[in-house]
Amino acid sequence: MFNLLKPFLLAGLMAAVLILPADSRAQLRKAYDPQKVITVQGQVEKLETITRQGRQARNNRQTQIARLKTDQGELVVHLGPEEFLAGLHFRPKVGDVLEITGGKIRTRQGEVILANTVKSGSQTFQLRDGQGVPVWTGQTPGCMAPPS
């Protein structure tokens, strides 16, 4: 009996794998709540570069993270791919004071702010739209589109 069901079980398993959300934007929409967008100001205490790997990373993209010292304590801010930030001529340094507007999400590592806009001095940099979708995904003209 099991041998008769085996092809159907395999077909069902393959179909389930194919419909799993492979698009990181779909996962972001679940975590990102536009109603919970906050604005904070703080001083950059530390800059980190992480290399994202796995199914959601494209070409092992290096992403810049800023740790800000704020009135609310230390906050972790996800800025975006280093290549994209360099293209905007946005190169934050330790000691810079930044104003971040973005959505706070919970990750396995704790709370993170996904920066929508960053004000540094007299400049403002748009990193994500109001729904938290990164502008480097190609939705905005002139931004990096992920490779096919």
C-alpha cells in the first residue's frame, strides 16, 4: 500500500517546497509594520559588516550594520549593502550623529531597526520605502537590482 502512495507523497512534498516563500520581500512584509516606524537620533558607536549567505542572500552581499548610542540605549540599525551605500556616497563613521527613521523588527538576534531614511549632517539618504522594501532591489531608478 505504501508503495502505491509513495509517488503521491513525493509529488505533494515537491509541491510544498515549490510554494514556500523564496522571496525575502514577502518575509519582510510579514515582519515590517509601517505602523511601528520610529525616528531616533544617536551617535555611531560601532559599524559592522555582515556577509549574508544562504537562499535570501545574493552574491554573498555585504551588509552594513550600525550600533547607535541613543537616549533609549544601544540600538542596532540595518543600513543596507555596502556597495549600495557607497553608490549614494554615504559612508558613516564611528562618532557620526545620525537620525534614523525606520521600522523596528524582531529577529533571532534581537530587535533591529530597518532604516528607511538616514539623516547625516545636512544630507538625507533614502534606503527603504514606507513598506520597508529596500530601494536597492531595483524598484527605484538608478538603484542596484539583484542579479537574475
